[in-house]
Amino acid sequence: MERIEPSNSVKMPAMNFGVYWITDPTECEAAVLSAWRGIDTAASYLNERAVGRAVARSGIPCSELFISTKLWVQDTSEAGAERAIRRSLELLRTDTIDLYLIHQPYGDIYGAWRTMERFYEAGDLRAIGVSNFQPDRITDFALHQRIRPTVNQIEVNPFCQQREADAVNRVLGVMPSAWAPFAEGRDGLLENPVLREIAADRGATVAQVALAWLAERGIISISKTVSPARMAENLAASNVKLTPEDMAKIATLDTGTSRFFSHRDPKIVEWLCTRRLPSEP
């Protein structure tokens, strides 16, 4: 599988398998056992323990895996980040986490980052970054850190193309990574006539076109499915090559808005900041 090398020289899989809200431990464990070697989870997904069990059962050396997880808002502080990192290391059954992200740009992100820098320099975290930081937030944050974020994980799909964010992150030396590359099928993305036409021309599926489009832009992708057949289909997107004409057609689909919600909406910010995670099963 192709790997991308961000600013700190840790090579990351260009395509990753996400386990967002696969909360049934048995289902999550089975999915991870069938999945690729780049796994993206988070404390708020409540399945780090299942991911850890699957990795242990797989027999694959940790050196051949790339596991990302994230710090939730309730632990976004200097002391809270230390507790959360140690908890994630325990649940994932690993001595090191390949990529650790601040999940949301709220709370004491500066205090949390100081802790993350310390764990990074000690070798417990191989790379550190952020998630859902809009262009203004990532600029302010990156410019005030001793160690800049390696990755900024944001929503990117053909309906929300994030071209400004992509450009801003790259100027700062931060690698963009895409969650929801299929927009969870919202607004008919998987039936979109432009994408279906391109897919037919390339002998591919719409999902493969979306992943190939991200690869062409040099953006890391995170896609989720519990179907082994779909996992194989998505992985095969690395064989799909889009033309400049295909890329131009997809560019016309951009609406400039999220398919989910705005991270600048005060009601959404309040909801995220007050959401307390239960103990993971």
C-alpha cells in the first residue's frame, strides 16, 4: 500500500480503515481483523479495546501496522491528556501509538499539546496532530507550537472539497487527512451522475473514484465499512487513475459546506464540549 511521508518523516498509509461508531465489540474486532493495516479510531468511538484485541489476535507485528487514535474534549487539558494517552495505550495493547490527535479544537488544546509533545519526545507517540481545525484555528495553533502538528484530519469529499483548508495546511507543513470521503452517502453522493459517469469510464465504483480523487490530491483517506468485500473494493481504488478532465468535473461538485455540521456553530460547539464519554465496555 502506498504511504505518505508528512513533515516528521513517519510514513503513513495513504488509505486507512476507520472504525467510527462501530460500538459492538464483536463487530468491531471482526472488521479490524479483515481490514487494512492503517486503523483509525478514537476515545469517543468507544472501541479502542476491541481494536486492541483484534490487533493482538491478528499476529501482525505492530511495526507493520499504523494505528491512529484521538483525544476527546473532556480530557483536553495538560493532565487530562496524560490520563487519556495512558488509557489509549492500555486499551490498544501497544507500547506506542503511531498518530495521536486532538479530536476537536476546544478545551485547553495548548495544555494538551504540551503533554502530547512530551509523550512524542519520549517515543510513546510516533506522530501528533489535530482534527477538525479550520484554517484560522490551525494557523493560530501551528504558529504557536514548538512542535507543529503533523496531520489535520478534516471532512473532505467531492461535495466538501476543502481547497482553502488544504492549501493553508500545506503552507504550515501540516498534512491533510480526510474523514467521510463518501459523505456517508449523504445528498446522494454515491448516486451522483457526474461521479457515476467517471466511475463507468474508469471501470470503477463511485466510492473508488472518491478515494482515487483524494489520492490524486495527495490527501490521506479514512473510509469505513464492516463488509470485507467493500474493504477490498476500497483498497483497489489505488489502481484507479483519474484524468485531469475527471478532476475538473469533480471540482464542479464542490458546495463549500459540510455534509454534517459546522465546527463554528455555537450550538454544535456547546454539544461537543458537554458530551461526556461513558466508560468503554
